[in-house]
Amino acid sequence: MNRNAALLLQSLAFFDQVVSGSGIAPERARQMAQGAAAEVLDALARRDFGKLATFVSEEGLAVSPYVMLHDGTVRLSRSEIERCASDPQARHWGEMDGTGDPIEITCGRYFDEFVWTADYRQADEVLYNEPRRRGNDINNNHEFAPDGIVVEFHIRGKSSLLELDWKSLRLIFRRGEQGLSLLAITRDVWTI
């Protein structure tokens, strides 16, 4: 192997270690979060917002229609999650990719259109604290909670557009005195 290739491999290995950030190795993260992640997915599948609220951290649940989290990301309290299905209030969740049109819908509709868009319990790949950049949007989930556990449920593309119709749901947990709490839910899809 030539010197440049060796330096590149060393740089990539270092970058991989830096990106994971949390210090919790993937296998340990899986052991810690697998049960909670399965319960959250089950609550999402059944639209059981009362159960989902039991996992939400005291600081609330950040929800983003895309993988990037930022200062304007909607943060829902436990009580807002509990009444999500029946809450008639429309919120501004962000902008539609490609058009820039505002996403202004109710909480229940948001979860239908931007969270539970597939049965993620049947994911093709589940990753625990293994950062992946799949699309062209910035994935800052690991930086959002550097001491957390990011669980990605990835569904591969099924059509002739394999590179464009994949999707991932990410759950971001943090350890606390009461166990794991859910800090954020993001969605990763191909964006324009």
C-alpha cells in the first residue's frame, strides 16, 4: 500500500471515531437501547401517543421532517405528545424539500406523513451509534446528543430508483437517572 493510501485510511479511521462522538460503542449502544427502541416503534405503529410520551425527556421531544436538527426544530412536551392525535393546532414543522413550502399541519398528521411512513419494525438495517450519511442533507444527529444513542432504522429502496426511494427513521436517546429517554425523532430521505 502506498503512503498516500495509508494516510487516507488513517484519516478515515480517525474521522469515524470522531463522528461517533458518544463514546458508547455500537454493540453496547444496541444492548442499552434495543428494548426501548422497539417499544417506541411499537407506540408509533399503534399511534399510542400516551405510551410514546412516557419515553420523552423532560426537555421535550425534538422532531424534524429531515435528518438535520437546528434551533428552529419543533420541540414537543410530554403533554403535547400525549394529546398529539387529537390536537387540532397546526404547527410550522419546517419547509418541504424541493419547494420550500411551509409544512403547517397538525401533530397527528405530521406523525402520519413525516414519521411513520413505513413499518420500521421491519427495517432492512438497524444501526446503533453508527453514523451514516445516506443522502445529501447534513446528518447532525450524533452532534445533537454527543452523549446519546442514535438508533437508525433503514429501509432500502425497492423500486428501480433504489438510490432515491430509501428512508430512515432515527431515534435519539440519552441515558439518565430514570433510564433512557427519547430526545429526538428525525427522518432521513433523499432530498433535492
